[in-house]
Amino acid sequence: MLVEFGGTKVLCAASVQDSVPRWRRGSGQGWVTAEYAMLPRATNTRNDRESVRGRIGGRTHEISRLIGRSLRACVDYKTLGENSIVIDCDVLQADGGTRTAAITGAYVALADAVAWMRERKMCKGDPLIDSVAAVSVGVVGSTPLLDLCYTEDVAAETDMNVVMTGSGEFVEVQGTAEGKPFNRGALDELLDLGVAGCAELTRLQRESLA
Amino acid sequence: MLVEFGGTKVLCAASVQDSVPRWRRGSGQGWVTAEYAMLPRATNTRNDRESVRGRIGGRTHEISRLIGRSLRACVDYKTLGENSIVIDCDVLQADGGTRTAAITGAYVALADAVAWMRERKMCKGDPLIDSVAAVSVGVVGSTPLLDLCYTEDVAAETDMNVVMTGSGEFVEVQGTAEGKPFNRGALDELLDLGVAGCAELTRLQRESLA
Amino acid sequence: MLVEFGGTKVLCAASVQDSVPRWRRGSGQGWVTAEYAMLPRATNTRNDRESVRGRIGGRTHEISRLIGRSLRACVDYKTLGENSIVIDCDVLQADGGTRTAAITGAYVALADAVAWMRERKMCKGDPLIDSVAAVSVGVVGSTPLLDLCYTEDVAAETDMNVVMTGSGEFVEVQGTAEGKPFNRGALDELLDLGVAGCAELTRLQRESLA
Amino acid sequence: MLVEFGGTKVLCAASVQDSVPRWRRGSGQGWVTAEYAMLPRATNTRNDRESVRGRIGGRTHEISRLIGRSLRACVDYKTLGENSIVIDCDVLQADGGTRTAAITGAYVALADAVAWMRERKMCKGDPLIDSVAAVSVGVVGSTPLLDLCYTEDVAAETDMNVVMTGSGEFVEVQGTAEGKPFNRGALDELLDLGVAGCAELTRLQRESLA
Amino acid sequence: MLVEFGGTKVLCAASVQDSVPRWRRGSGQGWVTAEYAMLPRATNTRNDRESVRGRIGGRTHEISRLIGRSLRACVDYKTLGENSIVIDCDVLQADGGTRTAAITGAYVALADAVAWMRERKMCKGDPLIDSVAAVSVGVVGSTPLLDLCYTEDVAAETDMNVVMTGSGEFVEVQGTAEGKPFNRGALDELLDLGVAGCAELTRLQRESLA
Amino acid sequence: MLVEFGGTKVLCAASVQDSVPRWRRGSGQGWVTAEYAMLPRATNTRNDRESVRGRIGGRTHEISRLIGRSLRACVDYKTLGENSIVIDCDVLQADGGTRTAAITGAYVALADAVAWMRERKMCKGDPLIDSVAAVSVGVVGSTPLLDLCYTEDVAAETDMNVVMTGSGEFVEVQGTAEGKPFNRGALDELLDLGVAGCAELTRLQRESLA
């Protein structure tokens, strides 16, 4: 599926395998993981391909791990059975907030894959115990803003990613002072904004899956 | 730009740099190169990312080189000046003929980039001395066919890629016996088919650029 | 310098260079970066060396980036001049909280390096505009705890890293639901605990540097 | 065995294993593959070793694949049984046409290996259903030439590799416009030359194996 | 365990596994191996991490192999049973003679590991048939010296590493002319010095293990 | 040039460059280095290519360094001027003693290259201050033997490589207990044998260069 948030376009695709990584075999439990990547011209100036450089950069690693962790928060491994789902998130066009767009889209791809598995009786019930969505929020010129585009992102003093379940609890909160440190008041304001944004995205995910 | 041939979708993007690789510096001449890659879920079953494996596979290398060579056949390096153009061809969905679709789309992206450069007076004239298009043709069950889709491609006894200029000359001819060797008659028939296919694609490229 | 927090031992060493990375040259500004690594037997069961595997894992990348970002929050690049400081954080023994121990120790190594540079008149004033310290906090069995050791860390439902300046503002907040999602109340409690912990560490850093 | 064509010297060695790659196991069928490489001083100016650079270049990949494909055209996998043959083609000295020399020599090494296997009753009949030979042909200054040496190769406007079976059918035809595109007439002339050249090489292979 | 020789500090840690490398399985015999590495700031000027460069340097490889070979000289594989011991030697601070310090310390770590295994009845007797120690000796300004520190090492005309068993026999002798070649007399003098040095280290190892 | 010792065949080729590695620039001094490699079928059973594995093994690294060190013992860098010589030693066929054969052959290639440079007035005098040759000696079944072939090498209890100058001094002595440790008497006997072997090789080198 293709997720679009403003100028950001991420292609999210789920692949199902009826096996699990070696360390998981014989446990009766499944596994969910994600891989994030950007096309070289997703950004305004071209980035070298990581396959050509022969190694994955730290940022790519970090985001792939974040997406995987976020998705796993809504999965019951036992019900999934010894199956794996890999979610590929490939950024075709980047205009800020690619990692949160990827999480939000990856959940929809995951839900589709789970539905496909259930039709084929690959799992014994519904392994999805909740949904997951994410937004980026930030302080730009002392104003808290939801869903920064690239120019806002660059200008942001503080940048925060909020990942929440559909039932309104936190899965991950990552706030970073880009320019200068922030105080508790700013943190609380950003959290409020993030909570509202995630609730709205949860609604859109439900519509898209219905 | 997104090229679609049947179920095959390739995203072709050109990036312009006002410099050339080291071995070319001071020559007054430009350079054109291409990079081809497939998203992991472009095919029906998922392929591992080459960035994760840490090395580019032989097939990827081979196709990137073919696209670059094909494009360079219609470029006058002197007129291009000491500028480089990289064409990224990323296969979003693969259903046969991805390399020829990539060449055909890459030419359009190249022509767009050259137009953009000429507006900015980056080159002294038109560095494009011709156009380039490519088709795959093959013999399936003794019938020569144009533009094989994936199931035909797998069934093909002979597979041929024909790359031609808009003025009707050959840039590259690659015929491979997949199943059993082929004779001169079959080769001639496939060439005829390829010539006709390239002529039609040249027409479509002109329309798309107009 | 060797930082010890409970069973965790991290060797932090600063290296000064009178040059900056290429993208920074001519800017008149300096750069601070960090590299984190674990010895193979820092943990209870041996981990393969990343040099032997030929690539750095995602976790190592992620932590190196976090340490670098945290340190840069207290540095004025202009005053530093075109000099670089690399902080190496090598975990000799790991018992939970290695990344926050590394940040706290890295600041002390950085302050030592800056003092050394100032003696040699390598910078025009004090490039350190604040100090930085970090703690890990977590919810174990519904009780919020400061500075988790390894067994607590494994048992934690929520795990949070708080990085703060000596003046009491946030540099980075990373809260992750390991077991199950957490609500706003738990988040607030963990933040309170983190704020108190960082204040105490700031005091210890000052003593150590005095 | 050492193949020499003019100044080109290629060492071709076959290695037999009584197993097949994982994806082939249990099929009852064998596999034939090839690896091509150049010694660093095979050419006039030294090339860096690919082992030192840590990655195989596109050209090496492309040629290894071509040799493997060509050899497989004359092998019956069923008769070969679940055995593998790897042909190593190492260029000791390069003076044009190394890939076609490698194919021609690789076939002789393959035939030797098959004879050795048949003596040991490793296969149930003759897995070689034909022979394979290859030549390079090209247009230099508008004259079609067989078996280009290095200086001719560099000067060639069109370069074509023709791989044929001993029974006179095509396995692979690769024609590339180095300088300027070529027309159907030139293509036909080059094919005629290639057909004659391959027939002569087939005769020499038979003599060498007798 | 931490070995210190003058300014040289090496951390030696043994890890026991109840399995052996694939090529050793089913032989009833064990295996002992070693990995050597230097922290980036072990030396006076920082060295890049080998994990960051993505490959292990020749010197590291060479020393890891030497340590492994030396340790294996005092091990009876049959008595060890199908178990492996890996000794990690990480140089925290380097001031000459790191490889010989590593061997001497690695033996003590090995002996500790063997004692631990014998308590757990993992082997059927004592797999250690002797002990192993090593010293570096050299000629500095025509004077033979034992245990060179870094400044002496740099100034040495000849550098020799002597590895001996506790019973006084040679395991490895490596003499290298750094500046100018040496004659038989100098070689003999260095050997005498090495023999005496190893005997003294054997005594210290026994004390440390008692 | 091709060196043959019994069944061992090593191709040694020197390449001259009128530049030096970066760390040597501006010193007025040259550099000599060597690269050793084995073809995959040099041995009786095929070894994987190091280029395919993507990394150079420890043994290859170790031998390349030994050859380089040995050659540098007879070179006067000042007279060589800011030029580099790389000696490639590629083992076509291995039957014991490949590293010592490589050193002995590499010296001849080096002397040829130096003669070629002197003809072209690339250096101001003779940068070769001596010659270098090497032999392997070993104890097989308690008998000391010169120049072990592969079956002897495998059976050897002690293996020693002796590298000497033409004037009869030691450049490198490496004795390794393969099976069981050796005493001073055995060491002395092996050295005597090595000294005699190197003297004979020095004579052969002179003949070959005359």
C-alpha cells in the first residue's frame, strides 16, 4: 500500500513466511520485523544507494528497528503461530516525517497480511491485539506543530516522534532537542499534540481497512 | 517518471551534477550513468535487500551497466560539458522486461534532465544526438512474441533484448538461449520483431516528451 | 576515564584533532562525535565481534548516534573552532544502562579534552555551554525504578532513557514499551524519576571534574 | 588447462563436487557454474585486486554469468545427477577477447571433468549433449574482423560476442555499439564471421580433447 | 583477567561453548581459538575501529592467529572433548609487546576456563598438558633487551617474539629485522634472553593461578 | 616471472608507479609492497575465492605482509626516490612452501623492475643494497628437511621459514611447532639447513638475473 502524508510517499508491503528466524524455532511463536529504505532520489538531492556503499547507514538501521518495535507492540506472537511477517517500507518521496508515516502505513499492511493469513487459516485467532499509529510533532519558532514537512523539520528546535496504540497508550516516545534543550512544559505540549494526532490517524487507518 | 509496461512499473529519476568522475576531470566532457534496483517486494516472492546483504548481485550490476551503455549511445559528451547525469531506475513492480522498460523510461528521464539543464544554460547546445528505446522479445513454444510478461518470460526458449536509437540503428542486441539453442532464422525473426517494437516505443517517447 | 554504574563499566576516551570532517571545512566550526562498542565478553554470553562480522549492528549505530547527539547539545561549535573531538565509549562489562552510563562518562571525557585544548589555546573561549548526563529508568512490575541493572532491564515493561543538561532541561527522551504500552501517568512518573537521577549525576560529574 | 588466443592466456580448471547448491537438492539434477577473474597484472597497467577492494566488480560478475550460461547450454542436468562442476577461468594475460577465450577453454575443462566423472561412474551416461565455443568479432574502421586483440578492441566501433554449439546453433549473441550504432547489414556480416569462427574453434576443441 | 606489562594493559577473557566448529564435529575433539583487538585509543594517536572500516586489518589477523596457535600447543583436544574455548584479548592500553602480553595472559584465562569446565565435569581429565608464555626481545642500539616498551620497540633494529612452554621448549620463534638484517650471533643472544624471560613469566603465571 | 619449486608454481609480477602512498608523500622516499594470493584450484581441493567471500583471509594477509617486509630489507628508499613497486605473487599451483617460493621469485621480479627503472633514469643509483631469498625447512619424523612439499609439510612437527639476504644475514626467522614444541638443538639444526638453502637460492637468483 502507498501512504501519503503531504509530500511524503512511502510504499509499505507485507510478506508472509510460514517459518521464523532460527532463534525462535520450536517456540510456537511468530515474529514481525520491518525494513526501511529510501530511494536515492526520494530527497531533493540524490543520496548514494546503501547497496552500492555496501553497508546500511545508522539512520536506516535505527528507523527499521523503530518500525519493527512499534508493530510488535500490537501483535500476540502465540496466536500468530510460527509465521513471520516482514514489512518493507520504501520511501519514494520524502518531505518530513518518513518514519512516522512508515509506521502508520506499515500497520495497515500488517493488518492486510493478517487478514490474508486468517483466510488461509494460518493462525488460530486474531494475532492483532490493538492497532498502532505514529506522528511527528515539533517546536518551530516556539510554536508546537503537528506533522512537520521537510522545511519545518529542518527549522524545528525540538522534534518528537510519538507512537501510540489505537486504544490510546504509548508505544514509543522519542523527543530530541535539535537546536536547544527543551523544558517539561514544551514536552507536555508536544505530547498533547501527538496524542491527538495519533487518534486521528487511528481513525483513518480504520477507514482504510474497512 | 513512472514507466508502466503491463504489470511492470519502474520509477526513473535523473539527477544532475555539475561535476564528473575523477578520471574524466579536465576533459571538457560529461558523463551519463545509471543504477538499477528492485524493491524487495517488486516480485511475487520477497527478495532480500542488496543493502542488507552488503553486496550488489551480478544481475543488478549487469543491468545497471546495460542501461548506462544504452543511454550513452545517444549523448554527445562534449556538448554536455563537464556535467554528470545519474539515472536511477527502481522497479516497484516486476512482470517481465524490467531492464528494457528501464532503458525506455530512463531515456525520457534523461531528456527531461537535459531540457532542465538547457534552460539553466548548463550545456552549450543539445547533447542528445538521438533517442534510445528497448524491447524484450522471445520465442515461446516456437512463436516469437514481443514484450514478454513474467509467465511468458519463464516459458521462453529464447530471450532477446533489443536496444535501438530513434533513427532505427542498433545499440545493443543480446540474445540468450534459455532452453535450447536457436538458429539464424529464429534470430532474424526476433530481430524483426524487436525493430518494430522499438519504433513504436520511440513514437510513445516522443509523445510523452512533447 | 572509566565510568562504573553498578556492574556496568564503560571506558570513555576523547581524541582531539585539529581538523573537521570534509562537509564542515571552511565553516569555522568544530564537530563532536562518538563511537560506542561492546567487548565480546562484556555480557554474560559472548557476542561476536562486529569487526569479524564485517558490519556494525543496528544497536551499535543507534547508541553511537545517541551519544554524539547528546554531547553536541552542550557544545558551541563556533568557540570550538575547526577542531574535532571523538569520544570512544567501550563497554568492558555490561549490567544494564550502558548507553546512559556512556553518555554520562563521555561528557566527563569531553570536558577533560576541552580543558586540555584550552591550555593549548586551541579554542578561543569555553566551547562547553552546559553539561550533559543521562539515566535509564523503567517500570518493573508496575514500580518505577531508577538505573536498571541487567535483570531489571530484562523484566522491565517500559524502559526510558532521559538525557538532560546540567541546567535541568531535556536533550533527549526515549521511552519504549518493552512489554505492554504505557499511559501518560506512567510516563510522567518516569520523567520525574529521570529528572532527579540526572540532577544527581550532574553533581557527581562536577565533583569528578573538580 | 591453459587457453591461448594471440596474447590472451586463460587458465581454465574444473572442480567436481558430489553435491549441488541448496535450491537444487533432491531434484536429481546437477549444476554447472563458472567464475572468471583477472590477475592484477594480466593487463598492461595493474588493476587492484577485487579481494582487496572487498567486492567483485560488475564486469567480473557479468562475464562469470555469461560463461556459466554458455556452458549450461550443452549440459543435460538429469544425466549429470546431483553433482556440481565449477569452472574457474583465471586470466593470466589479457590481449582482447578474454571472455570468449574463457568460454572456449572452459568447455574443454568441462569435457575433461565429465570424462573423469564417467570413469568413476559418477553419472549415468554422457551429460554433454553438445559442445560450446565462442569468438569475439568487431567492426574496426568499417572492416569486420574476427578475434580482436586489445588494440583492435579499443578501436572497434561495434563489438560482438558470439557463443555457439558445436552443431552450429546460437547460445548467446551480444552485440554492442561502442562508438556509434550499427545497422542490420553490419549485424549480419558480424554474425557470418562469428559463425565461421566458432566452427573453427569447435574443430580445435575436438582435436584437443581427442 | 587484566594483564599488565609496563604500560601495556590487555584484558583476556575466555568463553566456553559445548560445541565445536563444523569441520570438527563428530571428531570427539575440542578446539581453542583467540581473537585479538585494540581499542581505538589504546595507542597515543587514535586508530579507526576495524568494525567501522568493515574489515579486519592484516596485523590483527596475524596476531589473533599467533595467539590461537600458541595456546593450542598446550592443549590435548581429546581430553577437552567436543568443547570450544575462545579467548578474547582486548588491548586497553598499548606500550609495546601487546601480542606477547596477550599470549601470556590468554594462557591464564585458558587455565581458569579449564578449571571451571573440570568443576562442571565437562572434560574427562586435564586437557592442559603444559603452560605457555611469551616475551618480546629486541636489539636496540646493538644492546639486546627484554620486553621492549613502545619507544624501544620503534627504535629496535631487530624484534623477536619467543613463545615457550612451561617445560622450556619453543612453540614459536619470530625474529624480524626492522632496520637491518641480523647475524647468527645476535639471533642466539636474543634467544637466550627470550628463554630466560619466558621462564620468569611461567613462574608468575603459576603464582597467579595458585 | 614464473617461479617453480617442485610442484609449486608462483607467478611474480612487479608494477612500478611514479608515486607513493599518501603517508609517504613529500618524504623523497619510495615504497615496496607485495600482494599474495592463490588461485582457487592451486590446491587439490578448490578454495573459495577471497573476492567472492568479500574479505581477505588471515593467512593471505599474513603472507602478503611477510613478502613485503622481506623485500623491503634489501631496498634503499632514498635511492628509489618517490616511486612505488608492487609485487604480485599469484600461486597457480601449490605443493608446499608457497610463501618462501613467492619471496624468492618476488626478489627477481623486483630486481627486473629496478633495472627497468634505472634504464629510464627513474632512480638516482641502485636502490637494491642486497638480495633476498627464502626457504622452508622442517622436522619430519625427527629428520630435518629442506623445502618441504605438501605431504611433508602436513606431516612436519616443526615448520620454519628462513628469509636471508644474499650476504648471509637473517631478515626473518619464523619457526612454528605444528605438532609438538621443539628444543634449542632442533632449532639450531633447522637454522643451519635454512642458511645453506638460502645460499643456494641466492646463487640461482644471480644466474637467472644475469
